[in-house]
Amino acid sequence: MTTEVSIITNTDSYVKRLTEENAPVKHQVRVQRGVISARDIDPAQRARGRNIARCCKRNQRVRVPAMRGSEWDHLLRTLELKRACA
């Protein structure tokens, strides 16, 4: 028997434990954000995204510093655009 791990759904053991305790099951809430246009991306995050893409091409390690949610959005959008243009 193999166990599949998923970030989105709750595990069976977690749900069983909560039903035994008569506690409500907590669900992960996803925040839906709009698409960021290429012009609106922060230049610092765009440079960081280019650096990450370049390091990935060279199979080098990348250190990603702690960021706020909005900064992550800009960085991930930059990486998406780099992938689409490559």
C-alpha cells in the first residue's frame, strides 16, 4: 500500500483523528490573485528572477531570501515569463 502525499488535500489519518475527536476538519484556503502584467513587475524581483533562471540553466544552487507574499508573486511571474520566452 503506497501513501500519496498531497499539499492540497488532508491526509486520511488526519481526518480520522479529527472525526474521532469531533473536531471540524480545517481546509487550506487558497488566495486567488490576478495576473501581473510584465510592466508591473518590480525591477528588483525581475533581476532576481533572471538570476534564478540563469543559475538553473547552469545547474547551480540558488539562495532565495525570505520575501513577502507580494514579492513572491512578482518573482514567480518573472520566472513564468522567462520560461515562456525561453
